[in-house]
Amino acid sequence: MNSRRQFLKAVGLAGGAVAASLVNRVAMAALPEPVIQTKPETMPPLIPNQGRPYNPVVTLNGWTLPWRMKNGVKEFHLVAEPVVREMAPSFKAHLWGYNGQSPGPTIEVVEGDRVRIFVTNKLPEHTSIHWHGQRLPNGMDGVSGLTQPPILPGKTFVYEFIARRPGTFMYHPHADEMVQMAMGMMGSWVTHPRDKHPLIAEVDRDFIFLMNAYDIEPGSFTPKIMTMLDFNLWSWNSRIFPGIDSLNVRQNDKVRIRIGNLTMTNHPMHLHGHEFLVTGSDGGPTPPSSRFYEVTADVAVGQMRQIEFVADEEGDWAFHCHKSHHTMNAMSHDVATLIGVDQRELARKITNLIPDYMVMGERGMADMAAMEMPIPDNTAPMMTGDGPFGSVEMGGMFSVVKVRRNQQPGNYSDPGWYKHPPGTSAYEFAGAPTEPARMQSKMQQGMPRLHKPSTEVEVTVRKPKSTHH
Amino acid sequence: MNWARFAAGITLLSIVALSGCARVEIDKSIDRINKDAADFTEGKLILAQNLDQRKALESMAAELLAKPLSQSDAVQLALVNSPALQAMLAANWSKLADAAQTGRITNPVFSFERLVLGDELELTRLLSFNLLDLLTLPQRYGLAQHRIEEAQLRLTIEVVDLISQIRLAWVNVLAAQQNRNYAEQVFEAAEVSSRLAREMQRVGNFSKLQRVRQQVFYSDAATHLARAEQETLSSREQLIRLLGLSASQAEELLLPKMLPTLPENPRTPQEISKAANQGRLDIKLAEAELQAAAKAQGLNQITSLTDIELGIRQEKRSTRNAGSSISGSGYDIGVQLPVFDWGDMLRAGMNADTLAAVNRLEATVSAAGSELRESYSEYRTAYDVSKHYRDEVLPLSRIISEENVLRYNGMLTGVFDLLAETREQIRTVMAAISAQKQFWLADAALHAAVIGHPKMLEQSL
Ligand SMILES: [Cu+2]
């Protein structure tokens, strides 16, 4: 026990992580004791106290795996196993992951490090790990059947290679890959540059997360492994809003966010209030000539993007995927549009049949977030999130970059809601609104339709008459 | 033979025959039905034979009609109210009387002739009666007993039949009412969908096709509702007819809103076989028939040999002149001899009756077991199915409904799907009611089967 505590101390283990013996002690004698994470919160960066120094990353709602040095080799121990991942408060998923969570812990090494990774399989089926994007001997690439036999349940395999290229990588199974990734098996890898690198900037805060998608029937726990398109949960590190921690930075910090996409679709990542540069992909740093400022960067399937910006504007800045259905939690795509449909009279009739029926949607969907009605067990509401001005009405891939003047360096804790200086927040106009001028088109149709429709459809726009309710 | 003595003898004979014959009293017969079919009449079968009795029955009927009619109330109401039942009792009274008649000597015919031929006066007094009747009186008496027994049993079966039909009709109308109410709910759910869809199209959120699709459910539901309404009406009218309600009584008729709940436990086979052993009407009847046939056979052997028509003719001749009269008296006996061998045929026929009766009894006895088994199995299956609906299907349906509302709340399903699901869940409830109805029908059929009136089983299916 004593040695374990020393070990934990030595690796500067973050809160919530525990060392656990999963495999027979004798058999494990030569293995580093696996470290298991029990909490889904963002853990403080793992400051290295062995090996070459580097500026560690912060894994959003995740953690970095401690290692041990053995004869100059960094040894990690990944345990592939079923886990229970809290994806949002009061919503847990039965996933497969590594060392207690999905995704697995981030592995951080330094360019030129010799790395030895023990992979123990506690899954009911065989697995392997592919070190996505890395330069390594072909036999270490982790493609089951192609470059190695699969790791059978109960077995431990050893991967060993030199981290040759600095950059941001991912790891994931390459055995029954579709199922194992649908179940949440993946993790991030950062190889820090050995020396100052002309294309890799030094930053004050370095965040990393993977995007993943699940299809979990509301009220159930396990992802449907055969879903390929109709995912209902769009997550960052197997968390969905409001379960995703905010990215808390000090004003004028140089911030890097490394984003990997292991879903089956692209995600245009959008940051409010700042312009950023895409400084690298999993192929390495981008040449400066290719960099230009933008506020949205698309991360395609299987890609990794690093964005960098100076957080010089104080405030709570939304940061999200710009596909609006990716900032929603589980919902139906077949719900009829009821906007403008007066249901009041019918509601009484429906209530005779369905006593708990509530009218929703005749003004839009925002009612739903406001009403907070009971929904199936173990389900995150489609749109929710309690902000300082009401419901944020979001879900899925949404978080906030909180920029604060007094956020201390090295402090990643949540500073709370931004206090807007007087006169800098949108406010309700108190005067009488005047009728705005409306554009009258004088245009003739350049190329008219060959046959006019027999009846002209009259479209009327309904404007809200009153908002009192 | 002295006339006076002769006459006295005849009179005596008649008195013996009449007083000793199987006299039938309808009240006794009804008491017997109340006893034999206590499970059905609950001792309340009455034939109103005078105005007071009729009045009493009418007030009992009014009392029963004042509140929702339970199944046993319905039976009671029929017993006190149904003119058809009263007619049936009265008709059977006469049938019983007919049966009793076979145990009596045909009423003697007495005729008096006065013939004046010149100065000769001839007085002929004729007292004529069927001698064979007289000779076979003990035998006939026994036969009549059996015929009365038969008629009695047939009447009991008719009463059981009527009461069973009332029980079935009562179950049918209650189930039809409930079914109608749920059909109305399905209709309402479809109507809401349809109206919502129309509104959706009006504001531009639905295409014509989408709206029409919703409207189809509505039209379909309307058809079902109309059919369910008709079903309710016709089952109610059937009950009204069986209860013999007048138009004004029919208007007053109130029925419970729901079928009775399933009993805690079903009747056990032990209970049933014990009850069935108490005396099944069909076996008793077959026995009575055999007894009668056997008696009849014994009797008819004689008849077929010599079908004797016996007339007693007393002649008195007197000559006024002589101041004396010659009276001569004698028997005028006419014997009808079989011309053809039809006596043998008759004899063979009678034998066949007995044989048929023997076989019928045997068939009845063996069928009784089978019918009881089938009826009980029907009852038990209906119980188990209904219980399954109550304990398994309906709770599941309730959970589906609750979860659907939660899913609706979470925008995981829309209002049209919610309403469609609601229609589905209501249909499940209707299936449960149908199962409950089937149980109560089977229950009524089993009651009838136990007492020996198994044909109710077919009507209940
Ligand atoms: Cu997206």
C-alpha cells in the first residue's frame, strides 16, 4: 500500500483517480499498476516531475494518465473495460472505455520519448489499439489481424515505440472497430515538442477533447452499436451540455484547443467573440502561410484540428458546433411543427384521454426548456442549461469559454457567470416602437416560370400578437 | 247386476282413480324448480295467478328498476316481470296437467236413451268407459308420474335456459357499453388528430396529404364508433326483450357502467364436479324418459295385443202390458283385433323407444362429462386470459402510455404519434374488456353446464 501511495504521489495523481489491481498480482508484477478514474470532471493538468519537462494539456472532462519511468522508458497501462460514464448530470451511459472512463485518459509524452504501453483487455471480446496518426513500426500500428493478433479478453499486450513526431493524436481500437468506437473506446494523445518548435507556439492554456456521437434510446443506458447516421447524442469526451465543463482562461492568455473528431460526420466548430487560427492537424503543425483568421473551423471525420487564439475579450463566450441539431440532446426528428397552431381547445379533449398532456410547440420549442416537464428516466433534456439570464436552451456540443481578468494562472476552476460592466449588456427598449420601414421590391422576375401554377398560394406571415402568458 | 250397485261401483272406481291420480299443482311444481335450480332462480320464481300476485310482482319489478341492474337483479327482474316467462309457466302448467291426465281413467260416458216403440218403452242407460284404462290404472299411474317428472324437468330446463340467456345478454350489453365508450375515446383521439391536422394545414405546417392521412384514422374511428353504438343498442334491446320490459320500463332501465371485476379465484374443478353431481337436469330427464318408456313399453305390450275398447252396456227391456218388465242386462264388449300385424309394429316401436331412451341416457351421461370438461376449460381459459390482461397486459399498456407522455414531454415524440399511441392503448383496453366479457359469458355457460344445460356454451362463444 505504501509503495502505491508513493507511486501515486510520484505521478502527481489528480483527484478521483485510484490505483487498482485488476489482474492477478503475480502476473501484474512486471506491469505498472493501472490507474482508474472515477470522476467525469475536468482534472487539473498533470505536471510532469519525471522525464523531459513540458507544458501539460487539460483534457476537457477528462484526465491524463500517470506513467512510470522504467529504465528510461515511459510505461503506461491502459485497461480496456466496460465503464459507466456520466454524460450529463442525471444521465449515465453504459460504455466501453479505458481505466474507468470513456474516453480513455490522455497520454502525454515528449517527442523522442520511448513509450511502452501495456494494454489489458477486460472486455468481453478481443480488442487492439491503433495509435492514430503516429509514426511507428508497422507492427505497433494496432490493426488487429493485419499487424498483430487481437488482444483476447483477459490478455495484456505491450506496444512500444518512440514518439517521433510532435503533435496531437488519438487512439482507438482497430478490432471490431465500429462496435468498440460506438461504445466509446477512444482517447487523446499529445506528443509535446522536445525543444522550442518554430511552428508550435507556447501557450498558456492547452485544452484537448475528442468529439464522439452516440445513439442511446431515451430511458436506456447503452448505445445502439449499429447506428451509423441517426445519432441522438453529440458529445465532447462523452459528455453533453450541460455536462461539459467550461473552458476557463485568464484574459490575454494564449489558448490552444485541440479537437479530434471520431464521429461519423463533420463539425463546424464556432467560437464567439474571438478569431482563431488553425495551427495544426493530426498531420502536424500547419505552415504559417496557410493560416488565416476565422471564427468557425470545420473538423471533418477522423480529423484533428488545433485552434489558437488570444483570449483578450472578457466574458462568457459560447463555443459550440454550428450544426444546430448538434447542440441539442436526444430528440425526435418527426415532431410536427406546431408553430401558429392553436391547440387550446383541442388540448382539453386530449387531456380527457391523456391526463398529463401539456400543450407545447405552438409558439416554438422554447416552452419545452422552460416547462421542465418529467421526461423518461436517465435522459438529458433536449434543450436546457440554466444561465444567468434564463435557460440557455442548448444541449450536445456546447460549452463556454470563460475569459476573466482575475483567473489565476494554473487555475482552471469555474469563475461563475460573467458580470457585465454596466451599459455593456443588451437591454429592453423602454420607448414605443415605431413601425420599421419595409423593403418594397421593384424587381421584375428575370426568368419567369414557363407555366404559372393554377392557383397562387397565399402565404401569410403570422406575427406574435402578444407575449403575455 | 243391480244398476244402483253397478253405478256405485263405478263411482267408487272413479273416485279412487281421480283422487289417487297424479294430481299436479303448479305451485308445487314451481317450488320444485326453485329448489332444483336454486342457483338460477334464487327461489324467486313465481306464477302470478291472480291480480294481487300480479300487483306484487309489478312493484317488485319497479323496485328493481330503480337502481342499476346487477346480473342477479336482471334475473330477478325477468322472474317477476317477464310475461314470456309467466306464459311459459302457465303453458307448462297445462302440459303438466296433460301428463297427469294419462294417469287417470278417461271420464266415463253416461248416456240415457228412452225409446218408445208402440207401447213398448225401452230405456237404455249407458255408462261407458275405457276398460283398459281401468285395468291398467296402476301402470298408467306410474307412467303419468314419469311423464309429470319429465314435464317438470323440461320446464326447469326452460327456466334455466331463459335465465342463462338473460345472464349472457346482461354481460353482452355491459361489454358493448364499455366497448362503445372506448370506441368513443378512440374516435375522440382520432378527431383531435384530424382537427389538429386541419389546423396544421390551414396555417401551412402540413400538406394536404399529411392532413388527409390523419383524417383517415378519424373516418375509420367514426365507423367503429357507429358499429359499437349499434352493438350497444341491439344488445340492450335483446336484454329488454328477455326481461320482458314494457316501453316505459325499458326507458327506466339502468345498467352498471362496467362489467364486474374478475373474482379473486376461479371456481375449482372440485367445486364444479360436486355441484354437477347434485343432479343434472339432462341426466334426470333422460332417466325419466327411460322410466316412462319402460313403463310405456310394459303397458303397450298389452295394448298392442288387444287394444280393447270396452263399453259396458246395460239394457233393460220391460213390457208395460204385463206390468212387469224384463230387464236384461249384459256387457257389450267390443274387441278390436289387430287386422294387420301393426300391434307387433307398435310393440317394436315401443321397444325402440325404450332402447332409444336407454341409449339416450347413456349418451347424455357420457356427453355430460365431456361438456362439463369443455365448459370448465372454456371458463378457466377465459379467467386466465382476462387475468392476464388485468395483471400483465393492462399494466404494460399503462406504462407505455406514461412513458409516451414522458417522451412527448422530452420532444422525443410528437403529438400525432402520442395520439396514435393513445388509440393503440385504448384498443388494448378494449381487448381486455372483451376478455372480461368472455369470462362472464363462460361463467354463465358454466352455471348452465353444471346444472345440465350445456348448450349455453355455444351461445357464449
Ligand atoms: Cu456537429
